[in-house]
Amino acid sequence: MLYAIVDIETTGSFASSNGITEIAIAIHDGKQVIHFYETLVNPQNPIPFFIQKLTGITNEMVAHAPSFAEVAGQVHELLQDKVFVAHNVNFDYSFLKYQMESAGYELTTRKLCTIRLARKIIPGYRSYGLGKLCHQLGINLTNHHRAGGDALATAELFSMLLEKDGEGVIAAMLKGRNSEQYLPPHVPVEEVERLPKQPGVYYFYNNTGKVVYVGKAKNLSRRVRSHFSNNKAGKQKQDFLRDIHRISYKECATDLMAHILESTEIRRLWPIYNRCQRGYLPKFGLFVYEDRQGYKRFAIEKNKHYFKPIHTFNTLIEGHNRLREMIGEFGLCARLCNLAKSADCSKGVFADSCTGECSALLHMDEYNNRVDKAVNWLQMQLPTFAFIDKGIAEDEQSCILVRKGNFYGMGYLKDGVLPDDLDQLQEQLEPMPDNDFIRNLVYKHAVNYPEKCVNF
């Protein structure tokens, strides 16, 4: 078996918008390097100054070097039918795959990462970065951050790993579609292998232990692995993969509970790679305010970040219908509810319910008392119910509680017994923050699965 030990230098950290400035390939036969290839490459765009300082490769050095398209055929021949080996293999592989495809070639070789191999075969070192690991192992590394020097040092490291691999780690990694070769270099494979095939929430941590991403899954094992199976060349994906050093998870009984926990954890931790939750958010709210004359007014408006509505609606029509119901029930003024533009709302569609407040025929205090009663009535209409579903264990049930229209929390009922008393039920659940996203999500499930709802 032949191995192609590769190192590249680039103009940036992701392949889709950066180029290769230098490439070195050491062909290894399992015992030693039998062929070595190295060339500068014109990246077709300027090399940033800090990269020039790091690698020593300047714009002048690559000005007359071949483009990657000019060397792609030779590189393809060197890599074909060999195992692609590199220190943090997914970085080098993503660049070469992108550049090869741009030049009309396909790269489909098997991969080995010497960082992952070293962690397994020679564990216990403080750092597995190439420079520090070579220093700890006594490997000669000259011209660090140049493709040739790094490739030859990686080849010497690989020879050492082959000699010390008494448990067949390398053979196991090459067997079939071993998922380990697709993982970010710092993620322990054990953390991925122990993920259950159950619903839940997973957490990705960076090298300082900070959570950088929270996700939910119907199948934790499959969802987490999917993050690593598509090694896209874009900056966001490459930065994301590079930042992941550890994984943890919390199992949930249902996909709904996982969705709720994910929303709660995102708002608690605000991970840098999570986007805003857009689905399930109600777009309109019922707001109450006092005008300059002292009259309390209702208004249906788009939800605002800094003002909490007394009730929310998915559509404007839904909000207007509820407000019309309150106008008829409590004798409110349609104009003061912002549903009639005319100065006299005693005509038209509100004629039957109008009591003339807009003509000052009703005292302000009396009218405001009606508004207060309408608010109390609306809040009394808000539902209190438990959404019951299967638990994690066979002898329990999951419970999600909505109290007076607000999400209260969730948990598990031992022996599947639902208390008749609401206070007793709350004692068995974990209180959690309420937000529009969760509330609307639970309401949607309650409508779709009414048989799982128990009203209080």
C-alpha cells in the first residue's frame, strides 16, 4: 500500500475563496519515502501580509510559479490510488479536492489524519500540533510552515506511528467508511460513538470549553455525524469544524422536548454558530397603552422586541377577530381599539357595539375599567393544559405544561401518573423560561395531537 503524505500552504483558511501557494507530496511505501514532489503555486490572488510573515512565501516568489491548473494533472497522478495522509487531513483535502474539481479532476482517495492517529497510538502528549509534537518526539522539523518541511516531518511522524501501531489502529481507520476519518481532528471518536439513536440536544465545545453550537435531533447519532460528512470548502463550514473540540448531549423522550430544550439552551448560551430561530414565531401581538387623553387603547401590531404583548397571533386577521370579539363583549370603542379610522365609529360594521366613547359620552375612568375587564377576560381564556407523551424509560411519561397560556416547563412523570392537582404537577416538572417560539411550538402540537392534551 502506498501513502501520499501531503502538506499545502494557502492564502487563507477555506478553499472556496483562497488559493494554494505551495504543495509538497511525499510518497511513502509503508517503510520510507520513495518519491518527493514540491512546487510553489501561483494562487491567482494576493497573499495576505500576515500569511507572508508566517510562511515566508511572498507574492514575488509565486508571480512566475505555475497555477494549480497547470500542475493538477501531475498532482492527480501522484495522489491516485494512494491513501491521502496529512496533519489535520480535512484541511489539506478540502483545498485539494476543490482545486482538483476546478481543474476538471476528481479526488476520491481514502484519508488518514496523523493528529488522530497520534492521539490513539501515542497518547498522553500535551499538544498534537505538528511543531510541538515533533519537538516532543525528537523529529527534525526544518522550514516549519513551508510545504516541503512540514510534509517530510509528517512523513517521519507517520513512519513512527506505523512502527508503534501494535493494535491495528491504522488498518481500522482505513477499513470501509470509517467515520473517524471525517471527524474534526480534535474530537474524540468515543464521544461520537456513544451518541444514542434517540431524540435530544447536542453541544459542540471549542478548545476553551465554551459551547459554540447547540442543535437538536430526532436521532442524535445520525444528526451529529451529518455535520462532519459533508466537508464543504466555504469559510463558515471550515471555521465551524476547526472550532469543535468536544461533544456532549442530553437525551429527550420526544422530538418536541428536544426542540424546546434546544430553544432554551440557545437563549441561555447564545453560541456563536447558532442562527436566530425563525420558525414558529407569532408575528402579531395585542398591545395595550394609554393615549394623551388618558384613555386605554388596544392595538394589533407586529411583535416588538422590547414590548411584551398581552396576547400573540400568527396572522393579523386572527388578532382582529379576537379584538372584535372583545369590542362586542365589553362595549369597547372600535376607534380606540384602532379598528375604525372614522371619528365617529357608531356607523358601519361597529354600529351595533359602539357606545359613543369616541364622542366623549362615556367617562374615561369608566371606559378604562372596561378595558381592564377585557384584559382580565382575555387572560382567563388562555389555556392551561399538560401535553402528555412517551417517556425515556418505559415506566414514565413525558409532560409539557402550559399554564394560563404561558409555557411553564417540562419533565417526566414516574409510573405515568398525572396528578389531578396542578400545583402537585408543577412540583414534578422543571420550570423553564417561556418564549414565543416555544409557546407557539407547543400550541401547534396541541392542535395536531389533541388526544395528548389534558386540560386543567
